[in-house]
Amino acid sequence: MPSGEEVVTMPRVRVVTDSTADLSSELIQRFDLTVIPLYVRLGDQVYRDGVDLQPERLFEYVASTGNLPQTSMPTPADVEAIFRPIIEAGDDIIYVGLSSKLSGTFQAARIAAQSFPSDRIALVDSLNLSTGIGLLALYAAELAAAGLPLPEIAGKVQARVPLVKTSFIIDTLDYLYKGGRCSAMQSIVGSLLRIKPRIEVIDGKLEVAEKLMGSRARALASLLRWCLQDKERIDLHRIFVTHAAYPDGANYLASELYKALPVKEVLVTEAGAVISSHCGPGTVGILYSLTG
């Protein structure tokens, strides 16, 4: 290098997501992620998802009171408080958040980002939830670790948004009913017929893809079939299986995926308190990305 030539150091890109990404503390540490917590209210107490409230406490509360928790998004000030020290340290930010069609969390991030230079923060609306967000966040972290600049990372992550596939089986309709997401009659009929709906995320919204009747085993088989219909196009780098108080079902699905596909890793995670508040115990899902 010629004498006197200035060395230009590119800013590091930090990945920020929110607690509905349902990533374990081990994955958060491994990929150097920053997580913005959403809020859960149990009676008169408000907790931060993943910080001072875990799903076990939430399910105990519902079982003992019959009341469903209330969830709420972070404020723009909350998000700004997390963005600011990263920006002031000289790093750039890519934020990958909960679907804007399911929550105002992404809008809060958009407002917070206006307090900083526009070229320092990129926002990606996952149009997804749970580890559907997590898949995108980990992809962003891998790109950042490879030294790519913020605009390139943002473009690649944005291009992957429509390729992420998310589906999960709901074991009980009680939480959907208590949360106003199905009528009392639907809840009663569902209980009598043992209906276990399979939900898909389509264009950022939740849609009922199938109304399954019978045992958990039958429901798990249906979820597995749904995933393996894409077996020729699945990105085999990483698949998530995420559950709410249903580790046996999740581990079974992970085992079957390893048998059916030459996948590098199947990560089993537990849904956090916010996602669990809406889906209830016994929920399990498969989340993966298609190749481009």
C-alpha cells in the first residue's frame, strides 16, 4: 500500500429483529442478533416477551384464570432506544420484523428509523411471523458476517421474503376463540369434531389452509406432506420446526425431515410468549425457504 494512503473501513452491519422471531437465546448469541421485545399483559402486569416472561408462565395464567393475555407492540421510542447505540457505535442496521399486516411493530420501526440518516438503516417487512422472520434474520446475519454492505444485504433479504413458507397446526381453538379469531360456534364445533386447523402465512396474513380432523399424528402427517410437496425446491441450508409446549411433536417432525431431506440443519425452537398467546399450547409448525 502506498505511503499515506487512507484506509477506509466499512461499517459493520448489525441485524435487529423482534421477539416474535422466536429464536432461542443460543441462536441470538450465535448470530449476534439484537432483539426488540414486544409486550404481554397478564392481568395488571406487563411483561417483555422473552425478557421477563416465558410461555410456561403464560399458559399457567390462562389455565388458572381463564383469561387470555393481551399483547402489544413496542413504541417507536422503544425501537429508537435500541437503534441509537448501534448507530452511534458506527454500525449500520438491517431490521427484519413481524409482518406489517399482523402488527404495527414494523411501522414503529419505520418511525424510529426516521431519527437517523436514511442510508444507515434498512427495513425489511418479513410478511411473516415466528421463525419465518427468523429465517430471514439469520440469512441477513450470514450475509453481514461475510462482509457485504448494507444495500446489498437488504436487497438479498428482501428478495427472499416471498420464498419463505410457513405453516402450523393449531391443537386447540380455545386461544383463537378467546382472542376473537373464531366464533363461539366454531370453537364448540371444532372441539366436538377435534378439528385441528392448518394455518398458512400467505402474503403476510394468516389463512386456514386445511381443517384437519382426528389425532395429532394425523395432523403432523399433513403438515409434513405440505412441506415435502416442495422437496425439490427447499433450501436445504436450514429448516425450522417451532412449537408451543409441544416438544414431542416438534422433535418428531425434525426427525422425519432429516429422513426425507439431505438438509444441513433442522432447528427446533419454542414459540415465545407473544406468538403463544395467539396460538396456544400444542401448536407446531414447519418454516422453510424455497430456493430462488
